[in-house]
Amino acid sequence: MWSTRLSQSYLQLVLSSSFYLFLILISLILFADTTLNSYTFIVMPLLIVEWWRSICYCQMIKGELAIFHHIRQIYWYNQRWYLVRKPLIFRYVVILNLRSRRNSQRRTLFLMFDSISPDDWRTLRYYLYQIEFNSMV
């Protein structure tokens, strides 16, 4: 078992906010002088709600993270999760597809390198590379 503390990733907040700002600006520019201009009042609130949901998701990713790599489970958000698929591991981002042991709820955990220390980031990536997915959970 390996564990660490996750802090809030400010880079993730900035990237998420920039993405939604970009979508809002593009929709304003594309719909500006067209017959679809009336749909701007529908698209804007939807994008703002989705932006708010992404900010809430980013703020949720903090606390304790523990990996039980021999049984393909993770402890995060005060419960244990099964790893559903092999993790996507990039240099600065790790994406984990999880399923709760408690209620079988599915969740995607998006971790960025600035949420933990550099040594813990290297160790996390090492343990995630070690997980074998020969059979399904």
C-alpha cells in the first residue's frame, strides 16, 4: 500500500476555466450575426453550468489517496474504488476510471502533477504502471 495527500490543483482549475471560456467566446463569435443568435441565450447558461460543475469537480479532488496495487484498488474520497481500466498515464496527467466498492458508482479521477509533491508523483506513476489488467474485475 502506498498513500499520499492530494491538494487542490490550480493548474487544473485554470485549464478547465480556460477551456470553457474558449467555448463561450467561440459560440459568441460563431452565433453573432447569424440566424442562430437566439440560441446563444440557451448555450451560454449551459456552458456556465458545466463550467461550475467542472470547478466543483476540481475542488473535490483533494484529501488522502492510497493505492493497493496488488488488488487494483484505490482509497480516495473516503471510500475504496476498483480500477475499472488500465490508467492513462501521461507525464503531467493521470486519468483513472473507478468504480465504487460501496455502491458501484462510476467516477473518473483526473490527477495533475501539481496536486502532490514531485517525489509522490513519480511514485504514483510507478505504482500505476505496475498494475496488471489480465482479467476483468
